[in-house]
Amino acid sequence: MVRLAAAALAGTAIEFYDFFVYGTAAALVLGPLFFPTFSPPAGTLAAFGTFAAGFVSRPLGAMLLGPLGDRHGRRPVLIASLLLTGLATVAVGFVPTYDSIGIAAPALLLTLRFLQGLGLGGEWGGAVLLTVEHAPAGRRGLWSGFPQIGPAIGFLLANGTMLILSATLSDAAFRSWGWRVPFWGAGLLVAAGLLLRTQLTETPRFRELAERDELAAAPLAEVVRGHWRLVLLTAGGLAVGYAVFYAVTTWSLAYGTERLGVDRTVMLGCIMAAVAVKGAVTPLAAHLGDRFGRRPLCLLGCAATVVWMFPLIALLRTGEPPLMFLGFLGALLAFITLFAVTSAYLPELYEPRVRCTGAGLGYNLAGVLGGALTPIVATAVSRGDGPPWGVAAYLTAVALLSLGCFALLPDTRPTADRPTDGRSAVRPLEAGEATA
């Protein structure tokens, strides 16, 4: 389990590095380089628009690669997603700017971002099933929590590289070529990830399904036909996590540097410190999910988000690094309270024959609802001179929506998988039977 968890964590960290480095570049430099004819706020909005394209394509990636995982195994999904995301990321580093090739520059950027999201859409389902379907029943939450540390590591790698380059290069050099270096570096990470993933074995649960000839013939059709309500509820429930994370890591970076005049290295440092603490507490939150159930942790995370969003904006508005860090930390601790347990919760809600497709689709649809829209909406509603309370109101509304969705979902018991019976991989709890 240690080896499998390490492999899942490393691969997820690499893929989220690829995804996050684009978000940081969008907040710092992509607007003026690829949309120079726009005003600075409009350029940032346009850059965040290309950023959002990666979220829109993620559910499509889950629809493409999820059935591959349910029909041919979890391992091929991990390799295919890593290659697609990694190669698209490296290519971003070579795209000429608007001054060189005109409108073709943002068009290429948009295409590559779409391909990034397509690959990442298949990553999460394969990575968590690698641990969930190997782990002992009573420790599924703990072991499947390790892939959830991957995004934090990927974020720290991406932003740490940007921070070093930003601090050591002149502004002209950073805008000319420095921002491209993290994208080029993705090639080395992809090679390392492939070396790890080609040595993995298929999960016992998938092998059992294959031996019994119980694999789904059309996993996507089964999910759409029999689990559409579950997909929509999980997407709505997880939307708050994406909204909070990208409000902190992407929108606040642009807001702090452009509107508050805080040095970008200071903003990156505050955000990275909060993300590091978030990553460190992920195994604890995942373990609590094994002890107290998945849904209670999700409800707690949503409630904490509702309480913290207005204090987050007030602390950010000060422009003082310690206070901004405190605001970011509170938001990310609320976020990880629910996201640490989702890697066990979502697969347990689906029967094993379609769980790679179903869990991946719900998880990535949440990215469209929460991740794609948040930087755009937050930038649009924070244009005035006063504190951006509209951002706090928006995030609070998303948290209340997610709270309602989790309230309608059943909890799951961390018991061993039963033979496939067309209903659930764990003892199903009906809506009226769900534990609080």
C-alpha cells in the first residue's frame, strides 16, 4: 500500500503541476502577452477564460478515459492521462505570443489548455481507484487520501518555480521567457511519472470483475441511465471545493498583485504557505473520514466555508502578509475537510463496474461549476474600489448549494466490496436511511 499510494500521489502531483502552472501564469502574465489589445482587467478576464477551458474539457476527459478504465483497467487510464496532460503542458511553453503570430496565439493557447483538461479529466478516477481498490476496507479513506495530497504538491512545485523565477529575473526577462520555464520543466516530470506508472499492477477489484466477465459493456451509458442523479449531486457537492481553492490560488493572486499592489512574490509566498499546511493535514482529514463517515466531513467543510468567506475577503483586503495567510489558511482547511474524503466517498457511491466513469464524471463536472467560473465571476464582481464583498457572497452561495447536495446524498460504510449486483459497491443507504 505504501508503494501504491506513493505512485498515485506522485502521478497526481505531476498532472496537477501541469494544470496549476497554467493558472498561475494566467494570473500573472498571460493577459498582456496574449491579449494585449484588451485593458488590463479585460486581459485578465480573457486569460481566465482560456484557464476555464481546461475545466470545461475535464468532464469530457472523464467521459473518454473513464470508460477505458472500466473496460480495460485503471492502469491504462493513468498512463494515457499523464501523457496527454504532460505533452500539452510542454507545448504551452513554446506558443508564440500575440505580437508574433496575432490571433493564432490565444487560439493555440486555448487548444492546449483544452487538451490539458481532457487528460486531467481521466487522471483522478484512475489514481484514486488504484488506492481504493487495493486498500483494506476500514482504511480506504486514509490510503485514498494520498492522491489528494498530490494537488498540493503539484501546486507548490508550480508556484515555487514561478516564485523563484519571479524573484531572480527582471520583470522584462520574466515576461519574455521566464514564465515558459515551468512549462518546459513538465517534460522531465512526465518522464518520471511514466517510469512509475508503467510498473504498476492492475487493481484486484478490476481483475475480479474481468475474471467473472462482469465488466460493463457501455459504462458511460450505464452511468447516464442509472446514476445521473448521483452524478449531479456529487458535482454540486464538490463545486464548493473547486470554488474556494481557485478563489484563493488564482483569483486572489491576480487581485492582490493588480488591485492591492502587493508584490507577486509576497502573494505567492502567502498562498504557498497555506497550501503546504493544507497538504500536511490531508491524511488526518482522510483518517477522520474512516472514523466518522464521509458525509459528515463533507457537511462540516461546507458549513465552515459559509462561516469563513467574508472574513477571508476582509483579511485579503488588508494586504498584510500574515493576515492574508490566515485568510487563505482558514479557507483551505475548510476545503480539505471535505475534499480529503471524496477520493473514498465517490468510488463507494458507485458499483465497481462503472465507478471509474461515474466518480470521475461527478468529480470533474464539479470543476466546471466551481473551478471554471470562480476566477471569471470573482474578477468581474471585484472591479470597484471597495472590498470585493461580492466575491464572498458568491462563494457563500456556492457553499450553501454544496451543503444542500451533500444533505441529499447517502453516507457510505467502509465495508468490503460485495460482488457486483447492479446497485452499489458498498451497502447502499437510501436517502431516508442516510446517517448524519
